[in-house]
Amino acid sequence: MTRSGAVPIVAPREFPYFAAMQTTFAEQTIENSTGTVGANRSVTLVVPVATPPKTAMAAAGKPIGKPKGQGQVVNGNGTKGLIEALMNSKVYQDYERAFTEATGLPVALRPVESWQLPHHGRRNESPFCGLMAQKSRACSACLQVQEKLSETAIYEPHTVACPAGMCDSAVPVRLGDRLVGFLQTGQVFRKKPTAAQFDRVAKLVADWGVIVDRKKLQEAYFGTQVVSSKQHESVLKLLTIFAQHLSMLSNQVLVQQENAEPPVIRRAKEFIQEHQSEDISLGQVAKAVNTSTFYFCKMFKKMTGINFTDYLSRVRIEKSKNLLLNPNLRVSEIAFEVGFQSLTHFNRVFKKVLGQTPTNYRAQLLGG
């Protein structure tokens, strides 16, 4: 990899998952409401201003608020636990390792509400950004970028330029119609920086109170990677495809996750798994685990982040995904087999959870 910005997107042979992702990306066209994800995507420039209250809170260790927009966001504790579970999964760790080694860029999976710089201390962090992380005022400027990404990347990938001229990009990870987090990369230039640009940034760094030798600062600044528009487009496509895979994995994690759960919740989940095809109610499950309906309802929502009805639906959807692999079963048969009382309800819940209809999901799995 050269300083001029040649970042070949080549899948190493030792990472079969990444190679598979490349094959998928080569065969698909990722589109959004404005067309194909590409070099013409708008880039937001974040201008350094006086630290706003939310960013100041983030710099002090408090989370950036929920993004503005109409999309639903999984509750804070649920999001954090879900993202941690995804980060610990083998599929994510394999992808992260393959992505960073193949592109030389950092990548991070972060929850919607975050108070940390996503790439700080991670593999392939920009040396310039590493120097800036030493000072809270510089961190504040970086956190403004994160906040802007949280607000603009709710539905589709978005790129934001920081005051130093580098770009960060975020791709939303959604669980059905709900936003759960972002896949993020960046700390790169879209074109080679100039000496005049460095002079302006050096003055800005001094204003931030970062004390660093000018030569060291210059080496770090010009040592930051430069990626072409075409390379940047390819990176966003790869992240978009992987975000779709994480979305499907998220539902499995949400159903299976057991983070130091009380015995009553564990027994309730076991009961639901055993009886999910039946017409069971909240009261029946509460009785099966020897608690009052009111207490169980409150405890279940607190520990899982979703209510009983949503959880039961997700368990049923997980079973239906396996049954959809059998081309001899009709969708209506599967709906009733897993416990739904109507095909319409099954289709609606399936699309809400996985973002597509059972028919489309089956066609995708079977290569139809």
C-alpha cells in the first residue's frame, strides 16, 4: 500500500468469508433512494465550532444522544448488549480482520448511542487522529463528526468530512425497521492533501491546545491514507453488504442472548421455545415460572429490551427461517406451523423483523 492512496480491495485467500462477500458484491447492485451507492454521494463537512452541549457531554464521558429522524431505535441497554454480542461473534471478527488487512482501513461496529471515538487505539488508526485524541478539545471536534454521522446515516451510508479534511463513513445496521448501530470506517483523505491545507490544520491543532512537534505532525498528517472515489465506493459497498448480514444475525442474537439472566427469565425463554407453536399468552408463561403477570411483564422487558409479544414473534420467525429452506413447504403452512394465526400477520411480522417478505427471503436463500 502506498502513500499515494492505492488501496487495492483484494480478498486474501485465508479469509473465505471476505472472498464470499466480494463475490456477493460483484453480483449485486446496492441501491438507495437516490441511486447506486457511489462516488457522487454527498459529503457533509463538519466545521469546527464552539463545543455544543451534547458533544461536550460526550467528551466528558456521556453518550451522544439518539439520532434525529423517524426511524425507531432499540433501547439503549438493548442496543449496547446486542452490539457487544455481534462484536464477539466469529463472523464479525473474521470480517473485521479481513477488511482491515485487505484495505488498510479501520472498521468499527458501534451502538447508536456512543461516547467513544470508534477507531481510537484500533488497528489502522490514522497516526494524525491518534495524536489528536490526546486533547479533549480535539476529541470534541471528532465527536461532532460522530454525532453528525449518527444523524445522517440512519437509513443509508453517509460520509462526513472533519475539520482536518479527513472523511469518516457510517453504514446503518438495522433490525427490521429499527436502527441498532453503525458499521464505520474512515480517517482517510479523498484526495492528496496540500502544503497549504496542512498549514491551516496545524494552526487549528494549535488552537485546540495539542502540543506536538511540527515535523511529527506533518509526517502523521501526510502519512494518512488517501483513497480514490472508486475505492471509497467499493469500501461502502462491502460495508453495506456486511451490514445486511449483521442485520440477519442480530435477530438470532436477540433471541438467544443470555447475559446473566435471572433464572425466572431463563425458564421463561425455555418455556417459550418449547411451546412457541401454540397459542400461548403472557399469563401462561408467568404462571409456568411461578410469578405474577405484572412482575413477569416488567422483568421480561427489563432483561430482554423487548416485550413478551415481540420476543415470541422473533422466536417464531427464527424457526420459520429454517423451514423456509424446504421448498416443498408453502409459506402459509410455515406460518401456522410456527404459531402464527394468519398468513397476513406472519408476513407483516417477518418483514418488520428481517426487512423483507418470507417469499423474498426464501428466493434469496435458494438462489431464486
